Amino acid sequence: MKLHTYFRSSAAYRVRIALNLKGLPYDAVPVHLVKSEHQSPGYRAMNPSALVPTFEDEGATITQSMAIIEYLEETHPQVPLLPRDALGRARVRELAMMIGCDIHPVNNLRVLRYLVRTLGIDDDAKNAWYRHWIEEGFGALEAQLARGAGRFCVGDTPTIADCFLAPQVYNAQRFDIDLAPYPTIVRINDTCSMLPAFVAAHPAQQPDAE
């Protein structure tokens, strides 16, 4: 297994957590986003979206973090990251997609670069944009989690939802966002941060960390 990754990429971070939770060894191939290595012809030939992560396994190439994690869930069902019941599985996907579809895309590096380089927005305005969408998304996510989260997002074992939550909290902390209004998010993230799989996946622990 080979994972093309960038240490600060939320999407790659999610996949690293999932691989670690399942105890699957993999080779990490750093792709430096700030240096635009993802825009190289070679990388684009492998991933036309020019994003990370890109995952390779037995001759197959998969992009998009959710697709990769679901592939791992189906091919390596031991240490399951989805509940057994249909409603529980839907709940996990719901929470993961709130982060992966509603929060993360508008704060992606390419969006922030467009705001600054093309639209001429200064750093203060860019950071205000970032904070707005994190706070908007975290407000909804907190309300959902407060309705019935266990030790983790769904139940008392980590799921795909937790693989998505931890990287988004990391991003919020990088931008000094006040997390006090989101006690359930903070509690779950604190629980995740104690697990070796999450610790090993943290950006600071990656070989390309700066």
C-alpha cells in the first residue's frame, strides 16, 4: 500500500488515521502542496484532480479520502470503522460528510490561494473567511453530536466520523479558533488524541513535517 500524502492535508490525515486504526502498514509518499508538487504532470497523470491523498494498492489507484477509507473498510473489515446497523452507518457517514463536504472544501488550500492570489483578499480577510466556515460548520456538528455521541462520534469505538473530526479540529486550532462553544467536539477530539493511531497520524509526526 502506498499513500501520496501531505502532512497538513486534512484529507490525507483522515486516511492515515484509518490505516493506523486498522493496523495496516503503508508507504508514505510526500507531495508538497505549498511547493505545488501536486501540479506536476506526473502526479496529475495519476490523480487528475491534483489533490491529496492518492492511494495505491495492488495496481489500483483511488482518490478522495472517503472512497479510500470505505475501500479499506471493505477489503480489511477487521477493526471495523462503521457500525453493524444501517442507522449507525448512516449516522457515521452523515457526520463525516458534514465535515468533508460542508466545512473542509471551502477552506481548502486551493480556495484560500484563490482568495488571496486572484481576488486580492488580504490575510485578515482570508482568516475571517476561514473562521466563519469553521464556526458555521462546527455549530451544526456540535448540535448533531450533542444529541447522542458516545465516547466517540458514534458509540464507544472510533469510526470514520472520528477520522474526519480530528483533522478538522487540528485545522481549527491552527487558526486559533475558540473551541469553547463546542464542548462535545472538544471532548471527542481529546479522547481520540489519546489513541496511538491518532497520535501517529498527526501532522507533527509525519516525515515531511516542517
